[in-house]
Amino acid sequence: MKPYAENRGRGPDFFVKYRLYSASEGGRKVTFQHLRCDFMYAGDDPQKDGIFMIHPEFLDEHNVPIGEDVIIPLTGRASMWILNPVMRLEAHRFRAAVGVRGHFMEGSRKVADVEIDAIAGLHDEPST
């Protein structure tokens, strides 16, 4: 699979620091690049508020996407890609900010804690 920037023709919306849950905490045994998890803001109720199609692309220590065949470390940084352009404009432009916390979700199950540490193209490219 190509890096998201190449597939989408734009940069990421924001960046997060993440901590994946270990298998003993209810997380995955191993995680690889392009995990198709969703995103939930901390404090939201997934039944009432929903979860969002915002996918991570895990980065190495140089902020370069990690390769497909490399096991993702339990802690690190990821670029985040909002898939729904309407939600990007109507919700995430107003909710996503540095310091905001959230979770990577697989269905109703939390698999990681995250904190937004930088905003990228979220406000620069509002129509894509």
C-alpha cells in the first residue's frame, strides 16, 4: 500500500502521540501499518456520539511512515487522516486541537490512547 499522502494527494490533518494497549490490556498482539481503526474523542460515548473514520499512519523517529512489514511500537507518533470530508468541515475543524485526547477504536473497543500534538492540513485544505 502507498503512503496516505500519495494515495490522497494531500497531507495529513493532524498528528498524535499514541500508546497502543498491549495484548494484556485488551489491545492487539501485533499492529502493522495502515491499521483501519477509527477515532473517538476522549469523553465521548460511542453509542451516543459515535466514532469517526480518522485513520492513523504510524511514523518512525524521523516522522517518516513506517514500512508495511514492520511491527508498530506500542508508543510513538502517527499522522491522522480524516476520511469523511463533510465531517472534516463540520466537526473536526472545531474539535481537533493540540492537547485534545482521544482513542483509536476497533468497533466499540479502545485499542490506544492518543493526544493531538500538532495540527497540519486540517484548516489549510477544508474542502478535500
